[in-house]
Amino acid sequence: MLDVLASVGWLALALGLLVTFHEYGHYWVARRCGVRVLRFSIGFGRPLLRRRNAAGTEFVVAAIPLGGYVKMLDEREMPVAPDEADDAFNRKSLAQRSAIVAAGPIFNLIFAVAAFWLMFMIGIADSRPVIGPPEGLAAEAGLENEDRIVRVGDERVETWTHALLALIPPALDREAVEVEVEDVAGLRRTVELPLGRLGPEFREDRTLEAIGLAPWRPDLPPVIGTVSSDSPAERAGLQAGDRVVAVDGEPVDGWQRMARAIPEATEGGGAIDLTIERNGNLRTVSIVPELVDGRPVVGITAPDADAELRRRMERTFTILRFGPVEGLGQAFAETWRLTSGTLGILGRMVTGQASLANLSGPITIAQMAQDSARLGVSRFLFFLGLISLSLAIINLLPIPVLDGGHLLYFLIEAIKGSPVSERGQVIGQTIGLVAVAALMSLAIFNDIVRVFQ
């Protein structure tokens, strides 16, 4: 229950911040264009807080924090006194009206760049795209264990996120792509991934798995580093330096395999048998793990990594940190990378090349907000930048009721020399409402499916 409340809290904080910035864009440009703003509302429904400024604008925080709006003086919506007509939105020039409508998404873009800029100046820990033992298409292409991907097609990549964003489009288009990699000795070579051979069951959310790629994971020998006091391991007589050879008769060759084997062996409850090697002699001990937060715990820890493993691990992890000037350039680059990736997926969703399962709703966003907040300020800034960018892109879609729909009306007005008729606008609004409702329903349905997967 606390987890759910925390997710809702982080969602409200994130959306409240982003919606405020979006609506402030509309408000700020409207006031600069001489439009009278009647209400600036964060959220919908019953007002919880309200305040009126000297210009007569009512600022409201409402009960449902899933959006907001800026209500302007407009002769199409209400009677306007003749002496106030010049302050009405509909009396402004086409350029001014367009600027007011476009300001919300533009402010979201500005927010995204600012969030990424702060993220890069603080520094964000990330994983370089170093691959584990390749399988399938990746193995056939000649990729090898611990190769680091440095380029996909024409795009240089620094992290697994960058690599995935670069691999998804050619995978969806079933096109071969050149990949430049660097081996552990620092030597580079180029291989071709035959993504045209991906089957019809391919899903973009499992791109790496379909290609046969997985991040490299450092593994330690299955040697006990320390034994916790008064733990099942200590009571069974295990000692630091013991090498675990098998779990319930199943051989283990590394700490990761052993860490997976112990929970698997205790699914039915009861004791497990560990075969250990000590001073060249084998012996089997029986242990009854303790349950801690529902997980079986034996009470042993891994040994310290040796110098060679530490060197290999350092090659895998990085901290992206830049000064103010370079950080701003990186922020723009990150914004462009994510924008092009998002537009590419949206376009392929329209043509049927990408799955509609990519749409996410409030449940997924709430979980992402909480998870990113747990990972620190930099990760939360990345999340805020990503969601702000998504809001900008979605609002610019040419769907009536969204900002992009109003801009479409203004484009038609510029071409034909007169505004779209009221009947045309009503029809468009109806179609837009149905489209937005359908997208929201699909996104929430996808959220529910993910929860129960």
C-alpha cells in the first residue's frame, strides 16, 4: 500500500511540475501578446486552492492533477464587452494565436533540455554497451563476449540506452545494419547484423533478446567471501574460502549461477544441499535458509573482485559528466536522440510496424517516477526530461483538442484565408476527443497488462 501511495505521490509531483511549465508557456506568451487570461488551472475538477492577481487572472490548483488549462478571453466562448474586445484571443493575428498555442509544447522542450543539462552537470552513472556471450543473429554476425558497441549505423553510442534506440528502427524495418565494436584489447572492427532475418513475432520491447544480445555481467567465482554471524551458513559449518561446487547436485560455475540456484532449490521449502570444496576435499552440507522479506537467505557474501575483474568492470561502467558548455551541447544531443526515436516509433505504430503495446499510461509512468526517484537526482531529472519531451511531442500531434490540432486549424486558415468554420471545428473536436479517449484507454489497458504479466 505504501508503495502505491509513493508511486502516486511521485506521479503527482512530476506531472504537476511539467503541466505547470507547459501551461505557463501558454500564459506567458498570451500575456505578451496582450490577451487577457481569465484562469490558469493546474488540474481539473473542484478547485482546492485559488488566488487572483492584479491583472484579474485566477490561479487554481484543482482536485484531479492529470493536466491543466489556461482559459483566455474569447468572443467565441463568452460575451465580451466592446472595450475589452482587443484583449480577446480571437482578435489577435494568426501569428500571435499560433505563438500562444505553440508555446506550451515549446516550454516542455525547453524544460527537457534544462533537465538533461542539469543531469549531465551533476553526472549520471550508466552502463556502456559491453555485450555478454552473444547468441543467435549476434553470434552469427561475429560479435564476441565483452565486445563494446561503439557505433550503430552512422550513430555513435555511449550507453545501452543509446545502443537500443539506434537498433530498434532497423530492427522494425527488418534492415541489416553495420555495428562497430571494440574488443577487450581496444581493437575495433565492423560487423553486419542481419536484422532482415528477424521473424514476424519480433517485439521491439525485446529487441536485444531477439538479436541475441545481453549486457555483460561481471561474475565472481562461487567462493564464500564472508559468513554472517548466527546465520544458517554459520550453523551448518561453512567458512570463508569454501568453494561451492554444486547446489542440490546441480553444478555451479560462478557466483551468479549459484545465487540463482539457491532460490530455485528452495521453492518447495526445507533444506538444500551444498557441495563445497575445502582444502582440496569435497563435502556436502545441509542448510535450511531463512526467509527475509520472502527471499531465502543463507548468510554468505561474495569474495572481493580481483584486479583483473575490477579492470573489466571499469570498462563497463561510466559516469556521464560534463561542464556547463559541453553539458548543454550534450543536452541538445540527448533531446534530439530521444525525439527522433520517439517520432520513429510513433510513425511505425501508425503504419503497423511497431506494436501499440508501446503506449504507456499513468500506472507505468507512476512506477517509472518512483523507480527513478529511488535511483537519485540524476535519474529523476532524466525521467522528467523524457516525460516533458513526450508531452511536447504528443501535444504537437495534429489531433483536434490538442495544441497540434489548433495549429492545424491555423495552417488551414493561413492557406484558405479564413478560419475553419464552426461546424468543421465541432466535427474536428469530436473526432479528436474520440481519438484521445481511445489512446488513453489503450495506454491504461497496456498498463494493466504489464501489472499482471
